[in-house]
Amino acid sequence: MEEVPVAEKRLSDYRAIIGSAAFSEILALASKLKGKRVAHVNATAYGGGVAELLNSLVALQRDVGLDAHWFVLAGSNAFFNATKAMHNALQGSETPLSADMLAAYRHFNEVNASTFTDEYDYVMIHDPQPAPLVNLCERHGTWLWRCHIDLTSPNPSVVKILEPHLRAYDAAVFSAAEYAPRAVPFRRIYVNPPAIDPVSPKNRHVYEEERDSILSRFDVDFKQPVISQVGRFDPWKDPLGVIDAYRLVKKKVPGVQLLLVASMARDDPEGWLWFERSARHAGEDPDIHLLTDLRGVGALEVNVLQRETDVSLAKSLREGFGLIVSESLWKRVPVVGGNVGGIRMQI
């Protein structure tokens, strides 16, 4: 297990956005927790919404007086293949985990537990990848499981695997009340939808010289209509369906272009498979652009591309929340999204 370094942030930078009343309320609540030690544990430090959230959350917790830390799991390809299969099953895939997958899942959680010492007042475990730690570590503080996934129709076999661990947590936190699986007798349930960071590089104001410099690097005609989807190459984001939708639009709007923008996360070995499938599905169409962080598309680039988009898509088949919806709306870009989970909550 490795600790993730986090850049400083100041809550005062958000005061003009959230208002003085909310600013004061946060400080009052934080004063009751001043000096408390908090550990967050998840699967990856980059790629995907959880890493984005923690980059901001940990820094802001520190700024208001908490001693917050962020750790990521060590793991092999076999481990991340297993956790990706588990993630898919929790969102409704009928494919069960193999014996080898379960063995890798147990082994690497045991390895990570051996390197983690609970010297914290609160330990927040994010998603199913590190869920067994609650039964593998000697606990001293309050342990909470934060689930960022849409669990409205999970594969029962995988819920059964996780149930002995999930019931051991002092509380569970979900983005929506309906995500809490009834098969698990949680001690306490909280509902707390996430939020975007409006002053992060991905959402902050963009200066004209920054915009012009970034746009010049892409072979996209921004004078013509642009549709974009920002999100992992993942079956639940439905990139093939996005391409099909774009082709329907192109019959009536011949000049339209499609941007599929993603980061290739360490904990998602399936990402390259879906990138390749998307590329094959796109074929030789010069108006379909597949853009990733490995080709220089970082947070600021995503910010600029979202602002130059005419319509933002969030065509997920399952979605715990989907930060791209609020990101696009924050930038005054209309969103067409799948009628599921967190997308429905925002639109």
C-alpha cells in the first residue's frame, strides 16, 4: 500500500462559489473534528471519478484541520482483472468470479492489510477493491465503506462474497439510498452524493490564451458541431452506443464530430480492450476522435474540450453518479444522458 501525495487547497478559494453561509457551516462542522486522523483507501491514484474526488477531498480536509491521508492498493494484473470483474458484476453482469480471481482478490487484500496500521480515528474504504481490509486489519478507529457504484441490480453471487466484509463496517455511504443492497445488514447507512471541484484544473475558468494553445493541438474543426463523451472506455459507459448515436446525428448534421475522451486508469485492465473495440467500431471515420491522457489529454485539456462541446453525452448503462454531467452543466453545456442512477439524479 502506498500513500498518495496531495497538493494543497484552500477552502477559502470556494467561498465565492458556495456562499458565506455554506462556508461558515463547513468550518463549524470541521471544528468538531479538528485534529482527527482520517485514512482513505482506494484502488488507484489516477483515472476515474474516485481518484478525482480524493485529490480534492483530502486536501480540503487537511485545510479545515483534519489530519487526512490517502492510500492506494498494491496489486497485480490478476488482482485488477478480478476487481474489474467484481465491479461489472455489482453493476449487473451475470458473469461470476472464477476461483483464480477470488484467490487473487483475497491474496492482495491480505498483502495490503499487512502493510496498513490503523492509527486513525476514521478509515474510509472506497468501493469493493479494498473491502476485505475491515476483517484483515486490527481496527482501532471507526471504519466506513464508501460505495461509488450503482448497486440497484447487483449479481447476487458477488454480493454474497462481499457480505461478510460489508456487514463488519461501522457504516456505509452511498450516492443514493436505492444503491444499498438489501441482502447486506449494514449497521448504518448514509446517503451523500459526490460533487465536482469547481476550482480544479478540470473545471476552473480557462483563459483565452490557454484555450487557443490547447485547441491548436487537436485535429478537430471546432467551427463545426461537436459531440463529446468524457469517461473511461468501459462497457457501462457504452462507447460503441455513443458512436452509433453519433452516426444517427450525422445523417442530419453531416459536419458533426465526436470526441471520446478518457483516462486509462491503472485499476481498469479492461480499458484497453474497450479502447480497441471503440477504435474498430469507429473505423476510418476522420470525424471520430479517441483522446486519452496517454496522448497529452490531461485535466485542463478536458476542461477546454468540454467547453468547446455543443452537446455532452453521458450514455451510461449504469452510473453511480457520473461527474461529467455536473462538469458539463457547470460549463453551461447541455447534456444528453442515460436514464440511470446518478445521471438521472443530476439531470
